[in-house]
Amino acid sequence: SDHALTYPRGPADMDWASLYPAHAVEKTGEGAGDDESHDRDRDDGEKEKGKTITKPVEIADIGCGFGGLLFALAPKLPETLIVGMEIRTSVTEYVQEKVRALRAQNAAPNTAYQNVACIRANTMKFLPNFFAKAQLAKIFLCFPDPHFKQRKHKARIVSYTLNSEYAFVLRPGGVVYTITDVEDLHVWMRGHFEKHPSFERVSEEDEAADECVEVMRMETEEGKKVERNGGRKFVACFRRVEDPRWP
Ligand code: SAM
């Protein structure tokens, strides 16, 4: 159950600075007071937090589990801030502990793993509370729970409605990466993204040239498990297209 979960009221209320301390800076007078989106989101006159981060998070791993993908991507994309989102408390804590340990092993001036963090969240709820419109460049949906039974399909993290939320937080040109070993779920995810007007399927060529696809296949915990068992992995990536222009 996620009854104990708290959510930021909007992206500006999210305390990213404590998740990425090496990328945190004091808010300047200007940034602290007259950030328009901030003011719009806030109606209780609550005090500004003192710090902000120098650049926005651009990659989200939804249902990150034990963080295999996060820890493989972080050194490959050292300039990019990456967040894992996980609903299970103990699993989130495990990933957070591992982040702390890896950062400590790579103490300053080495900044390895300062670009990766994990938060506990039910990503089926309030995703736009965490990320602003068009903030993200990549969203990973790796080996999501299949929820096999028909009556459980509404628990799947791909649906027309949720895809609209992914479309909102992704920038045009950004990509949703999906992988599963359950063919039925692959067909489901493909169908829901292909019929959504905000997405187009990434070509096999582009997929093969994207190093993130290989990382997702080989470095996720589930990807490794399927590999050991000689199972199949179904990959499909979808690009966020530009919104249509209204005349
Ligand atoms: N992505 C990882 C991998 O590929 O190894 C973990 C896959 S595991 C099968 C699915 C994960 O999604 C679990 O850790 C589960 O707790 C998490 N999860 C399921 N529903 C979620 C939700 N609504 N919000 C956040 N995480 C969720």
C-alpha cells in the first residue's frame, strides 16, 4: 500500500538538492523569489528551501527495483541527472544505501554516482508532481510487473492514460524504453504506445545504435535473470513526437 507516501505539490516543491548534493547550489535572490512556475504552484507562503540544483533531472527509471540500470547508466552519462522511482520501501532504501556507498568510495574530487538517486513513489500516481512538462529526455520501463490476469490489467504501468502522463513529462524527441520477457505484455505496451498520438515507434536501426538499449537488456536485475535462464527479451522504444500545431 502507498498510504504513507507523500508527493511534492508540484515539481518546484521537490527537494532535488538533497538528492544530488554535489549538484546543489544556494538559490540566488532572483531564483529564490521570482521563479514564476514556483509562485504559481504555491499558495501558502511556505518558506523557500535554501538550495536548488544546477540542472534538471532528465532520466527516470520507473519501477527501478534494485537499481541495476541506474548504476550502469550513471557512469556512462556522467553529466546527466538520473532518478530511480520505486514503490517498495525496503528496495528504495537498498538503492539509496548503495548510492551513498558508491559516492563515499568515489569521494571528491571524483564525482562518480553524484548524478544518480532513488525516491520512493507510486509512479502510477502524480508523476507530473515530480517533473515539469517536457523535462525528461528518457523514461525507462524495464520488466514491469506483468499482472497477467485480465482483471489486473488496470494495474499495468502502461495504459492510454499513463502514456499521456509520460508524454507530458517527456520532451519532444525524448524516448520511452520498454523491455519485458512476457510477450503478452510486450504486445500490450506496443499497442498502447502505437495508438497514442504523442508517440512513434523508434526504428530497429535507431534502437540498435542506442547504447541505453544494451544497458537495459544486460544490466537490469531482471535482464540478467532472463539471460541466465535463456529466456527472450522483447524491447520496444517510443519517441515523443511534437505536439500538433493548432491552426
Ligand atoms: N526495473 C527493474 C529490473 O528491470 O530489474 C525491476 C523490475 S521488477 C519486476 C518491477 C518493479 O517495479 C518492482 O521493484 C516493483 O516494486 C516496482 N513497481 C511496481 N509498481 C510500481 C509503481 N506503481 N510505482 C513504482 N514502482 C513500482
